[in-house]
Amino acid sequence: MMLRRAFLATTAAALALPRFAIAETVLAGGATLTTVSDGSLVLPGSFVFEPMPEDELAAVLAEFDVGTEQLTPECNLALLRDGDRTVLFDAGAGPDFQPSAGQLLDAIDAAGVAPEDVTDVVFTHAHPDHIWGVLDDFDEPLFYEATHHIGAAERAYWTDPATVDTIGEARATFAVGAARRLDAIAGRLVTFDDGDAVLPGIEAIASPGHTPGHMAFQVGDVLILGDAIANHHVAFARPDWPAGNDQDPEAAAATRLALFDRITADDLAIAGFHLPGGGMGRVETAADGYRFVGG
């Protein structure tokens, strides 16, 4: 724990931001969007790379100094402070998913936010690293003053009793965990659909594929991606390739291409949950795809 804290503190200090507050931007109108770190994941490379063409993959990854054996993506949550609203996008992994994640409480504390200050939690999707942190150590809602928001299709998928039997053995625990947490917050949970204003200034954008009801969000001139564009290497360089971490790889590839079209056409900044350097940056076009530019 101390090693992870020291690493993140060093990174934050280098950016002249509070510890755990990795990147920050001020939006038109004065709202502040900050990314806060929940730590990182440790994943086998095959979880992402298995369906990709091996020879072409090696050439792409060589440019990024990324290996195929293991990936350690950052987990960066977006925190929007706008007047009397403090909006957290996703809730992190909590203590029960991976020991390298679950640091959100330290992160928001460093940003000057207590759990009771959060007025709204807006979910991109219900995978463990995005929703398991919504409950505290006593299985009570951590953000107990907050309204929680999730896409209607995403909620329907994870609360369907058939999902645990159809999602596949490797993800069955995802289904059980999501259903339990959505049930625990059901009394404070509201749903929305594609194109809705989830809250003033927050537009929902359907981005299915990673999960059936995944949502991205446009906040001012920033697109909050969740896992719709889930890494800075192959997802940018070859957005049309299938990826093993997506539940519907074909739909996810179509989503990535559509989002890149929107980002480049409207010159949007991006905040990606698993992108490096705090997750904020911009998109440049490249020979066969796109390039992530941090900062």
C-alpha cells in the first residue's frame, strides 16, 4: 500500500496537483473536472489481446513498450465539481476485487471530498472496478447522500437472473457482484437512456460492446469514456480490432470508431478510466488509427 501511495504521490506532485488527484481541467462556466486514482489492475495480456492477429499486434505494441504477458492499467475516476453538485463517475473497485485497486477513499480525501459530499454517482457500466466500491465495509452505500445513476439497459442486464448463466464462467462473479450491489442501492438508483441529460450539463452517449449498456458522457468539451476506449495502445492504433476484454467485441469496435469520429469532429478532450497519466488527454489522428496524447 505504501509503495502504491508513494508512486501516486510522486506523480501528483510532479503535476502540482494534490496527492491522488492526477489530472484536472476547468470547464467553461467554472466547473472543475478532476481524475482521481483508484489504483491499478493486474491483468493477463490474453484478457485483452487473445483475439488479435499476433504478428500485427507485436508491431503495434513495440511502439508503446507494452508486453503481451501482463497489463497494469491505471484506474482513473472522473470527479466533477460544479456549484453545489459533486459528481463521481463510477465508484471504483472497493476492497474485494484486486489488492492493487480500491484506493478511492484516499483519493477523494486528498481532493478535499468526503463520501457525504458526493451528491451523485454516475456509472459508465457495472464491471467490478467501476461499481464494487459503491458499498462500504459493512455492505452499506458508501456515498449515502448521493443519488446513483445508471443506464436503463445496463441495469436491466446485470439485474437479469439469467445473466450469471449466460455471461460465461470467467465473468460469472462479475454478474453476481453487480447484481448484489445494484440491489443494495436500488432505493437511491435512477436510470437514464441514450441522449438524456443525466444531470444539467451531462449528456449520456450509448457506447455498447464492452458491456451491453455501457455509457459514455459528454461534459462540456470533455468526453468521459469509461471503458469504451479502454487502453492507449491497440484501442487507438487499431480501434477496429476485436478485444478480449469486451463482452461483444464487434459492437465495441463499432463504438470505438463512432466515438473517435465524434471526438475528432468536435475537437473534444477525453477522460478514460484506464488511460495513462491520470486518464486525461486528447486524440490525434495517425496513419492507421489514432494516438493518445496525455496532459
